[in-house]
Amino acid sequence: MIPDDVVSPLPSQRALGDLVTDVLREMITGGRFQPGQHLKETELADALKVSRGPIRQALARLEEEGHVELRRHRGAFVSTLTRTDVEEVHTLRGAIERLAAGRACTRMQDAGFAEMDAVLEQMKSVDTKIDPEDAVRLDLQFHDIIYAYCDHGRVQRVWESIRGQVTVFLRARNASFPDFLEVGYSEHKELRDALALGDPQAAQDGIDKHILGAYERLKRLNLPDR
Amino acid sequence: MIPDDVVSPLPSQRALGDLVTDVLREMITGGRFQPGQHLKETELADALKVSRGPIRQALARLEEEGHVELRRHRGAFVSTLTRTDVEEVHTLRGAIERLAAGRACTRMQDAGFAEMDAVLEQMKSVDTKIDPEDAVRLDLQFHDIIYAYCDHGRVQRVWESIRGQVTVFLRARNASFPDFLEVGYSEHKELRDALALGDPQAAQDGIDKHILGAYERLKRLNLPDR
DNA sequence: CAATGGGTAACTGTTTACAATCTACAGTGA
DNA sequence: TCACTGTAGATTGTAAACAGTTACCCATTG
């Protein structure tokens, strides 16, 4: 057996459509496209040097994730973020993360909590340095751990389907309320301690509280109603 | 303005891929394919008289719904139902239907409850006639109403993504436990009354109880572990 | 000036064909 | 028996072309 380090870092033959999906998702969540902008298949195909096939596959997936709106015979348009979207994403997230946490708290064991503590440790230092993008990354990483340990493929998929939009919200929040960076650590530490009890009910209550807090802050953002 | 009732019910130009998705989903849930069967794109394309494009779109969607497994460069295989699938589908369903019911109970109003009562009325008569397929249809119709009135596009989509598998489970249950047909009405009536209180907490508790009951029965089915 | 209607351009939806790539499986040799 | 190799079959990726729609412009009409 040849160790992984020696051979080529595996060409990672993912489907081209999946790569395109990631690239476009990053471009949209990163603000490289304007909300409402018309994304044309042929333009994207030319720009990314692929054919229309993988582009269509990517757009279909991004539509499911809520990043673009597909109008028949019109094409794909970058979604505009509304108050309704924030509400839907957060209530749905609350529902599935509640389930995920209830399961994860009895499955994480030492390894899971060690991962979590590593993230928390970094959050603590972010509190002093204050780099908004780091805060977003760590916030997501923390919750990714819960989903990873809940051992529930379907919940994981639903999370992945809204994760991109959660990212957008977190970025918007940090841009509007930079002071929030200071409470990131304590809120997640509290949630971690609730999970550590190993009691599904306590874990679910912890999530309810955590997500509700995040939602209350987001509601203060100035967004169009729909 | 011409009222909708007078004009043609619009030819509803759906995409071919969507039609193919529905056809294949029905064929899979209806048992026309064997679990594990290898579905080849070209075969399906020939059989349905469409090109590979819509077929691929359909298979990608059915994979997200859990009806087929897509293996890279191998193709699509009809999923085998396992105990794990039953557990995942029901816990996820419990989580989102809890949310949906909490919202729906304050939005259904008279019209919604009228729809529900119409379904309940049919359930009562099924109890005497006992046609398993009718029981499945009515069970789904009842819960569809909750999702329709919860006014939450994303929850609706998640429901649609597991609805097909729930259908499979219900059919399997009726095949194994025909006696269940007798309790269908009373259990749903109980849930309807919980919703009618208009209290989100009561509605959520009603769902917890209802889904848990359904799950307990399904667990008695004899299914492979994975 | 507003409403109507024709015409056009642009884009998506679909089909077809072909090249490239990968998997599984059988066969080969040690 | 085991590991390797080669090949056939199937899928994915790409490309090109056509059909169907949609939006938009603009002249016409009242």
C-alpha cells in the first residue's frame, strides 16, 4: 500500500456539474453577482469553459438551495434576500437542528466534543481579533459538527441545502452588527455545555434558545419583505 | 379580468424532466421496479420516448428523494428500503411536520378545517370498506393539508422530497397490518382536534404523538437493517 | 395618448451524436 | 490461489442544431 502523501493528491474526480455548483454558489454567496441578475447558460458555459450540460445541472441544484430562481424559458435569476427567506430558513433550521442535536448529544462522545472545543478555542481568539469572515467560518464549523455526529443522512442533506443561505445571513449580520462578534463564543459555549449533558431534551432546548437568539438578531436587519 | 374558471385550465407546460420524474417515481413506489434494479439511462430514454437529458434530470431528483442511488459511472439503482431509512424518514418528518403544524394551526381557519373534515369523512367510510390504497391516499391528503397551510415553501419542499418514501412505508404497513385501517380515522381526528385549538404548542404535541405512533407501528415491519 | 398587434431577437428546452472516462468482470500468468 | 491486465459495456462530458417561448420594440389603430 502506498501512503496517500506520496501519490498524486487524488484527482478527486467529482462530476463537473458538482464543481460548477460549488463555483457558482461561492460566486453568488460572495456577492460577485447582483441580486436579480440574469445568469445565462451560454454565458456561464463560455466563462467557465464547460458546456451547457453541467451548467444546467448546477443551476437546478442552486435553485433547490434557494440561491437562484428558475423561470421557464427565461432562465436563472440570482435570488433577492427577503425577510420571508430569513424566517423560513431559520425556522426550518431550528426544526432540523433540534433533531440533529438531540441525536448528536448521545453520539458525539469525547472525539466530537474535542472537535467542538477546538472550534470554541478559535472563537475565543476571534473575539479579540474580530475578523468577520473568520467568525462566519467558525460559526458554521461548530454547527457542522452537530450535523456530522447526528448520524442522519437526510437531515445532513437538508442542512447542506440551506447552509449556503445561512452563510449569507451570517455575513450580512456581521456587516450590520459588528458588535455581535463579541458574544459568539459565549453563546456557542453555552450550547456546547447543554449538549455535553448527554440529555436529548436538554440539547433540544439548547438549540431552541440558540437559534431563536440568532433569529431575533437577524430580524433587525433591514431587508425587503419579499 | 376574466375569472380563472372560464378560461382553459392552462395547458400547464411543465418541463419534460418533471413529467419523467413523476412517471419514474410512480413506477418505483408502485413496485414496478425491483429494489436494487439497475436503471440505465438509455433504456429509460428509449422506453419513455425521450432523450437522455430529461432522464438524467429525473434520476438526479429521484436520488435526492431517496428512491434511487446514483453511483458515479455506474448509473442509477433502485433503493432498497432499510430500517435506517424508516427511522430517518420518520424522525425528519416529525421534525418538519411539528414546525408545519405549529404554523398551520393558526392559518388554516375555516377553509382549512373544512378540507380536513372532508378527508376525515372519507376515512371514516374507508374504515368499513377497507381499500388499502384509498387509506394511503387519504392519509397523505390529510397531511398535505397541514403542509399547504403552513405557508412555508422550504418546509413544503422537504415534505415533497420525503413524501414518496412515506408513501412506500404506508403501503408496506397496510400490506403487513391490514387491521390498522381501523384506527386511521380516530388517530387523524384526534390530531385535527389538537390543531383546531389554534395553539401552536398543542399542535406540535399532537404531531409528536401522531408521528411517534406511526413510527412505532412501522418499526414492527420486517426490514433489512441497511 | 393608450391599447393592440405583428415581428424579431434571444434564450431555454430538447434531441442527437460522439468522445472520453470509468467500472466490472473475465482471463492471464506467476 | 492471488494479483494483475485487458476489454466490453455503460456512463459522463461535450457539442451542435432545432424547436418552442418569451420579452421587447414599434408601427398601427382608435
